[in-house]
Amino acid sequence: MEINNEDTDLQAYVPRVTFEQIPIKNLVSNQNYQRHLSKAHVKRVAENFDIFQINPVKVSRRDGVNYVFNGQHTIETVALVSGSRNTPVWCMVYDDMDYQQEADIFANQLKYTKGLNPYEVFVAKIEAGIDQQLIIKELVESYHLFISSSKMPSGICAISALEQIYIQHGYHTLDRTIRMAVNTWEGEAYSLSANMLKGIAHLIVTYGDDLKDEQFYEEIGSCSAKEIIRIAKDRNNGKLGFSEALLSKYNQRMKAPLKQELLYSSKSTKKNKDDEVHLINVDT
């Protein structure tokens, strides 16, 4: 039989492993090079358990013992969800490693791994038909804007901010936030930044109907989004700095200005009843 040298060379790029289902009770994951097991992380993953997100556990078999060098949180999650350490998990088993090699691989396992950014996750969830992202996308596009991977006119790249406002304060607050930003600055790129959106949302949640939209457009629209950013940086960190800057402009010519101290009250953590109903309907 003729040996294909090319096929032999290509085998150098295939790990020498076997795939086996091994009961969790027969796996050891207490090597000194591993990080401490996070019970909080295991609990969180278990509460959102998805069998399709379970990756094979990497195992080094030395002297007949199955040492886990990648996947200790995976096996603990499966054990918690299944309620038994007799539950098997798929393992990639290496038979030719020593302890030092395991430690080195563990230390470098994420060195060249590129995680997903919020835009990539959002797009994937749209393709998966997840209600929350579909609703946010539809809302954004209703204002002739679009979800973007970078800052540009009429594009919102502050995806985490959109999701945070929606989850914490509801659909109607997010709707009003986007509307106020668009009507004030007409889709200018800096007006759609994360802290600008969160700052506007914070004003909405804090003052409700006492915050007048037309007054907001007139008073705050007289200065650029960049000017608000500059003022915010001199005032406070994150959304508080932006909400303070926006409020100062809003109050400038008001005979009965809105009270700034309310920005620091716990009211900003509450959703109104309409928002809570909307969220329930979306999830059912």
C-alpha cells in the first residue's frame, strides 16, 4: 500500500487524543496550577444551563488518573444540574503529557483566543430569533437608525447600553431615550454613545413626566453632543456626569428647575408598571 507523504505530514496538526465519556466521579481537578473553583460561576451557569454550550473537557491521563486541565467548571456545572457525579461528560484524553505540560497549556489556553464583542453577540442573537434583540433592533430602526459595529452618524454601536436600559427600565424608557436623542441631535454619532443614552434614560427614570420632551429638545439642542460630553467629563463619571450635564442645560432657563439631588435617589432603579407588563409579554 502506497503511503501518501502529504497525509502523513498533515497528521502533525491533529492532536493525539481519544474521545471518551468519563463519569465526573472519575475526574480529578485539584491541580495546583488551576484557579480556585468559583461556586458562584457554577451556580450562574447551572441556572442558565444549555447542553449545546457544553464543551469537551480536556483530560491528561497520567498513571491511570484522569487529570482535568481545562474544564473544571464544566464538570461541576454538569454535576450540579444532573444531581450526580456519576454523570458522564465527553473528554478529550491526552496520554502523553506530564504535569509541567499540563500547567503550561492551562496558562496559555486563552492567550490567542478572541472573544465575541457585543455587536457580534447581538447579530448572532438576531439570527437566532431572540425576542429581546429583535425588539431592540426594530425599535432602533423605527427612528431611521441602525445597529452598528462602530461609531457613525445614525448608527448605534452602544449595544450593551441599549440592552441595559431595556432590561433595567423597560421598553418605553428605551423608546423615549432614543426618541429624545434623535429629536435633539438628529442622529449625530456622539449623541448615540453609551453614556449619553444612559444619561438620558437616567433623567427619564428619575423625573418621569416632569421632564418635558419639547423643553429638552429646545434647551439641550442648542449645544452639540460634543459639548455635553465635555461638560460631563468635568462633572462626574459615567452616566451620572452625563445626566448632570444634560440637567444643567435643561434647567438653565427654567423658573422651576428640576431638583438635581433626585439624580442620586434609589428611584432610578425602578421600572414603571407598563414597562413591566411589556417585558412579561415579550418573554412569554
